[in-house]
Amino acid sequence: QVQLVESGGGLVQAGGSLRLSCAASGRTFSSYGMGWFRQAPGKEREFVGAISWSYGNTYYSDSVKGRFTISRDNAKNTVYLQMNSLKPEDTAVYYCAAPQLRYSGVWSEQSEYRYWGQGTQVTVSS
């Protein structure tokens, strides 16, 4: 069982930056890949990016590639989402999620994720 808690959301002006954190419970954190998703008002939840458990490979959606960076600190059981050059369309509730242990499938597939955090609100003003 993995419990995930996001933090770091808030209100920021367009062009600004925020760093979200996702703290995970459990002693096997280093064996879990982690994903970030977001859901804007009136829209479906969408994939933002992910980081693998093995070599820390990262994957991003086209809409955030080059602006967002995912990293992890296994000693702190934490994954980060650094968001730069934020746009109003990045406004959403952001969720971190974990698939099964040692997952190596399609990172953008939401149905593959077993554990979800409660989400943190990010609002980008124009």
C-alpha cells in the first residue's frame, strides 16, 4: 500500500514557476515509478508526466514538454514537479499517482495507476 500526499500548489502569475511535491509512504518507494496528472475545470484528467523507478527516465505530455521537469529523491520518498513558464491553461488540480511495483508499461495510461494523492490546486493568472 502506498499513500501519496501532494503539496506546493497555489496562485501564480503567467510566466511564473511552482514546484509541486508528492510525498509517499512506504519503504519500497524507490521501486515505484510515479506519474503526475491534472484536471482542469470541466475537463477530463490528463497525463502530465512520469518518472520511472529504474533509471529515473522521464516522460512528458507535449503540452508541458520543455517547461515542466519531474525528479525524485528516493532518500526523502518524494517526487517533484517543477513547473516553469506557467500559462493560464496550466490551471488545474494536480495529482501524483503510482502504478504497481516496478511498472514498465505505458506511463500515460491512467488505468495503470493504483494509488492516487488527493490533489493540489494550481491557478495561473493572466
